[in-house]
Amino acid sequence: MAEQGLTNQQVLENITAKFGEAIFNVEEPYGLLTVTTTRDQIIPLLTHLYNDAELKMNFLTTMCGIHYPDNKEQELGVIYHVHSLVHNVRLRIKIFFPIDNPVVPTATNLYAAANWMEREAFDFYGIQFEGHPNLIRILNVEDMTYHPMRKHYPLEDGTREDKVDTLFGR
């Protein structure tokens, strides 16, 4: 007999009962339950989601870095998507932190798939995953001294002379 699927409300009630005010900015865009927590609570929250007999959220669908340069003291962030294969329900979890302290605990002890995802976030955003077994660049050259997905760089090369703006609708 197949198990009854969980609703977003049941997931939210479960995690807020355990983590209380550490769960905030609750949204449900397009039916996807989305919460924000702190980097101090991310591993306890992920561990709870993974081990909880009711939730069974033991699949890390994706994890990525983000950069919002205008959000003072919360410029960088990580977004986790976890999925319960049993209940076919997903949860998006966001954490934010200052760009001058980009340290987050690794999730590799819980999800093996986090290994390469964390390396990619390190490579492109400079997020340091504390406790990661091999935190080195994964896609860019090793001697690169910057993190190219940070929004510190112009989208286009203003010195190019081979582009005709009218061809690009400008």
C-alpha cells in the first residue's frame, strides 16, 4: 500500500515545531514550500529532514550559491532543494550570510551528492564549506583568483568594437 503524500502545511508544521523561530520567510511560490534559516541551523535542519520518520526527505535534488550584492550583511547565500521520494514533496531552504564571512558547514556528511555541488558553489561564489573533504575548484582553473558568478563584474565587455547595438535590439 502506497503511503499518503505529505502536504506543504504538514512539512512546515513539522519543522517549525522543532526549530521554531529559526524557520522564517516562509513562502510557497508555484506550490514549492520555501523557508529561510540560519547557517547555524542548516545542518540540524537537513539532518532532521533526512532522519525524520514522517518526512523522509533524504534526497538532495540540488544546492547552489547565490549573490545579492545589495543585501547588506547577507550578500551571499546557499539554496538547498530536498525531496522526499516516498511522499513526492519538495522543500527549498535558503540561508544568507555576509560576503566577508562566507563560511557554511558542509552537508557532505549527510548527502554524498553535496560534494560536487559545494565545490561548484566554492568555485563560482567563493563560499567556504567547513569540513568539506576536498574543497577545490571543479570547473574553473585552479589558479583563478576570483569567483566569476559574483556580481562584481560587468555583463558585457564595454571595450568591444565588433558589436552593433542595433543588432541586439538596443
